[in-house]
Amino acid sequence: MDLALNTQARKNGPKDAATLILVRFDGATPRILMGQRHNSHAFMPNKYVFPGGRLEVADCRKAAWRTPEGVTIQKLLLRMRSRPSAARAAGLLVAAVRETYEETGLLFGRAHLEMPPDVSSLIYFARAITPPGRSRRFDSRFLVANAAYITNLDNPHPLDAVELLQLSWVTLTEALALDLPSITRDILGLLQPHLEQNSLPPKDCPVSFHHNQGKTWIVETLSLAQT
């Protein structure tokens, strides 16, 4: 199992991260959870984002409540930097759930905080690497899930520290009217056709990969059919 998250290559490059896009389907229109970053944050201050953050070593060690579906792990391994491993892939799923709790107080895929999360419902949808020259750089995987898997949906746990301000469930139209990072706006645009069908992407959907190639920002499609 490769748990060497602090190899020299990763230390000097973008940090592995995971973001969770939670969607509620219990109303007339699908709603997405978003929060505003504090103005003191060095990275994207004041912007509205999905919950998420950096991968930690402990995320790779924690066993999921259920084994993640093979297709999700296989997709996460596509073009993984440094030493690809299933442990890192599964760790990214756990990181998304952990960061969501730490930023929102919402328990996804488990009834109690002490339980390992069930990450089998997460859908790997997109990936973006922060361009060179930014104060902080992340290799972010965007995961999508139905908010019905949150066990305390309308009663989040109180948090000692608030990382995201003004947490709100917003429609796609409302989300696009917020002060968003450009990549967040792009991801919402990719998700729009699915939300308009009142659904989420399928587990085996291609991954939209946004990154720099030289000085050019490009968007590629990663698919298991290419392997």
C-alpha cells in the first residue's frame, strides 16, 4: 500500500485534494450545497465553493464501511501523479467525506462520526490542477453524490471552527449567480445537463480533466475506455 504522500515529487507539486458536490432532490428543483470561504483564507478568499480539502495520510489508512465500487477506483487511478495506488484512490473518497464533515458538520454515509464512512455512492466526475504560479496548488478530484446519504441532513453537528461561511442549498441558477472560482463555474456547467434531468452522472461517466499543458489551459476527457 503506497501511503507515501510526502514524497519529494508531491511535496513540490500540487497537493492531492478531494471535493464533494452534494445534491438534494427533495424539492421541485435539485439544490447544491455551497459555502463561502473566509476572507482571511490565502486560497480563494470570499469565493463560494463546494466542501473539500487536502488528502491526509490517515484517509488512506481508514477502511471504508463498504469497499468502493471498482469502476470509481479505476477512474481515480487514471493519470494519477507519482505512485498510483488503490490506497490513495480510496483515500481521496474518504478525504472528501471527512472534509465535508469538518466544514459543514454533515455526516455522509454513516450514522455516527466514529463509524467509517460508506463511500460506495460517490461518483468521480471531474478533476482540476491549479495552474502554476498560484499561492497554493491542488490536484482536486470533484466527486458528486446524492445528499440523501447524509444522515443528519437538516441537523448538522456544531463545529468548533467554521471554515465555510453562509452554507446554503442553492439551485443551479442561484449557484451561478454567486462569486465562484472559474473552475467551480465550469464544473457546474458540466453538471447542468444531468441536473436538468433530475439525476446525477452514472458511475462510469468520463472524467473532465482541467489542467495546464505548457502555458495553455486545456480540458481533456479521461475514460476507462482509453485504457
